[in-house]
Amino acid sequence: MRFKDFSSPKVSPKVTFFKQIIRTQPGRRLVVHYQSIAGEKFELHVHDGNTINATKLTLLNEWTGVYQAVTPSSSSSHELYLKFRFSASSKDARLKFLITDDQGRIAL
């Protein structure tokens, strides 16, 4: 299994962003399975589509995801837009998740 692992580097500017569009074959849907979430001063936005303007499926941060069970996010189409943002003062912000299509194939 391959996991998407966004983690904060040791040295960073005040705020750092990672953006990623995940795609599968047209006609299929994507599902994000959250494995572990730790840290503070971070946000993970998951959107149903290929832009930040698409419908937001999930917003995870230190209040909504750390040490909690998080329901998987499912797309309505074959694309997801992910944005991970963290502050330089974050204490090792770390998210690990697996993205599959609706047929169980790993999408990364």
C-alpha cells in the first residue's frame, strides 16, 4: 500500500502550502481514508473537483482531526483537490492518508 504523507519540514517560511490534484479514470470516484493525524497549526482541505473553488468535502485541523476518528471523504467525480497548509511554528504537523478509487485501486 502507498500512503500520501504530508509532513512539515524542520525549517520553513511562516506558512507553507502543498497542493495536489488526484485523478482516477473518468466514471470512477475517489475515497480518502485518513490513517493518522498529529500536530497543530495545520489545515487539510479536500475538495470535490480539481480547484480550490470546488465543493469542500473535508477540512481537517488540530481541532477536527487530531486523535479522532475521521470519516473517509468520497468524491462525486474522478478528481480531488488537496491543499495542506501549516505554520512554521507548528509542532511537527503530520497527516497520513490513503486515496483509492471506488474499485479499491490505489490512486496515488
